[in-house]
Amino acid sequence: MRSYRQMKDVGKAHYYEAKAEACERRSAEHAVPVRPAGIGAILWLFPVLSHSAGLSVFPHGGRLNGTALGRCNKKGATVILPKDRDPRFITIRRGGTLTDSDHRLLALWAAAHVLHLFESVQPSDPRPRQAIEQTRAWARGEIKMSQARAAAGAANAAARELSGAARHAAYAAGQAAVVAHVAAHELGAAAYAIKAARAAAPAIEGESAGRLECRWQREQLPDAIRELVLEDQRLRNEICWSVFDC
């Protein structure tokens, strides 16, 4: 087992989830990593070689670029992403049915509005906000998918050492940014925002605050993707901590 200091020496070691919800499983079927050149290629290969040697370099299912896709809870059940990808959330050019325009709408909808819950705790850390900004820039066609994905990794890193609402809010921003890479992360952004709203409220009001956030999110859904997202929530509610019961 590698320590965080050792992983940090590699360059980028981003986690997606708290230890209580993490597992060793990697969701490689959803990943389309870009192999860099030069020294970057060595760093890119390091987790692969370590994994082959039986070393858990990124124990939370993360990759060097910080865009872990899919996760497990305490019981080892997959959360957020389904085991079998829904073709409705795969772009047409990759064999699915999702249009580029709807893909952009999913990213914009997923740009969670709970960012203040992070910034109230870490006002000098710009990474989650930058992830949201990069999400919107990608939707406008101003940056490449890989840039949005990198911003997602930075937001995840910002969340790593936090807890409660601030942590969930940063993960919501990271999930929103990685929608550019895998559209099905739209529910990850929404689910983490709901978890952030719950955590920010007094204990007896947590469930109510979560439902209010869920309803607010649904009110923001554009007509073009409304039924798609609502059906997705019904199908994936159980692996998204059942936060869409609102």
C-alpha cells in the first residue's frame, strides 16, 4: 500500500470519494485516457505498472488524471455509474444516441449551485469554481474535453482532505466537469450537490434540505433533456444513495 506522500511524488494523486465509500475497483470500461509523451508517459504508466505488480497506488479507484469513474460503497456496491453503460448517455460518434447539443445541456445542468458550501470553508481555493467554469467553457466549445477533465481532477483534489458539505460540494463540481468526458456523470454532480445540501443543514433538517435541492435541480432541467434525466434518476437512484426520492 503506497502512502499519500509517495503518490504525491508521482505528480497527481486525486481521489474521488471518502475512504468509507471507496474501493479498489477501477471502472476502466468508462475510461478513455490520453497517453502523454515524454516524462508524462512515465507518470501515466506508473499506476498501470504498479497495479500489475499488485500495488494499490490509487486505492479509491482514481487514475493519475484524477477522473475516477465509478465507485463503491461500504458493501462494495457500485455507485453513481451503472455497470452497463446506457447508450443514451454515449455520444453518437461513439456508438450511442446522445447528440452533442444534449451532451452540452447535461454538462450545464450538472454545474451544481452548492459551490458556496465549499468556498465558505476554503475561500482561497479556486479549484472547484474553476471546474465549474471549465464545464461551461467546454459547453461553449471554447476548450477541449481533456481540459475540463483535468479541472475535474483538481476539484476532486480540493475535496480530498475535507469533510461534510464542503467535501460534497467540491465533488459535485468535479463530477460536473467530467460530464464532458462521460455524460452519465450528470447524476454524480446532482447527487453530490444533494449530499452537500443535506450535510449543511441541521441534522433534523437534512432530509428536507436534500429534497429541496433535488426539486430545485429538476426545475432547472431544460425541456430537451428533462425526460432523459428523470428516467435516469429513476433507474440509478439506488446506486446514487437514493437521493432522488424527492
